[in-house]
Amino acid sequence: MKRWRIAAALVALVLLSACGQSAAQRSSERASASAAAASAAAAQRQAQREARQRHEWQTCTSQTRELRNKLEAIKSRLDVGVNYDDMGRYLGGASIAYHHIPMGKLDGRCLLNVGVPLEAAFNQYVQALNRWRACINDLYCEVQGSVLGEMRRHWTQAGQNLGKVDRVLRSPTTFAAAKSIS
């Protein structure tokens, strides 16, 4: 019996408080509640989008890390000097890393903005080593002048491609802003 009295009192209190509100106040409260729900939904969509971008960036970064590290190591060694045999050994390691990349599993954005420039950098280093080898095999060739200039152009182009990759992989946001072929 006591419970019924309390429930009846609560119902009466709610009804009395609602009677004091105008239709405009009730409409305003509904609009505020609707706006708050829309804002919460937008924040949730943004959080989901950011989580997806971070996941795609992390996946691309991990799938290409080994090759990026090998090519960056070559670039660093060229800055301090490297001989032909060592360059061949470094490029051999990069070749192994290149073949470990799961090309079929790279998403379109990763393939276009990371995979393609990494492959171009690798190919530039290969072309430079091939030119070096051709000069070594030519009795009258010296690695200087135009031969060295050609090798340096390949090394520079490789470095530029690595720079593109670094800019794209700087953050999930820069990765998400890059073009996609999906």
C-alpha cells in the first residue's frame, strides 16, 4: 500500500511539473536532446573513421617496413661512402625484403603511395649498381665524370622516392589524405 502512494505521488509530481512547461519549452528540450544525439553520433563516426585510418596506416607501415629500412640503410651508407661489393650485398638484402612484401595484400592507397615509390627506389639502386658493374667490367672505364654522375642521378631519384614514402607514412592523417586506387 505504501508503494502505491509513493508511485502515485511521483506520477502526480511529474504531471504537475509538465503542466508548467509551455509547448515551446518542451519543443526546445526535444531539439536540444536531438542535437546532442546527433553530435554524439557524429563524434562516434569520426572516432571510427580515425580508428580505420590508423589501422590502414599501421598495416601499410608494417607490410613495407623491412624494405623501407633496407633502402634507407643504402641511402645512409651512400652518404658516407660505400664500395661496390658492399653495395651489392646491401642491395641483395633489399631484394630479399622486396620479395617479402605481400603485394597482393597491399590496399590501393598503400600500393600507389608506398609500394610503387619503394619499387622505384629499389630499381634506381639496381640501375646504379648495374652501371657500376658495367664500368668495372670495361677495362677503359673509370667511376668518375659522367659515369659517376649517372650513378648519382639514380641514387638521387631513389632518395626522392624514399622521401615520398616518408611524407605519406608520416602519420595516419597524411596516409589517409594520399590518393587511392580503390
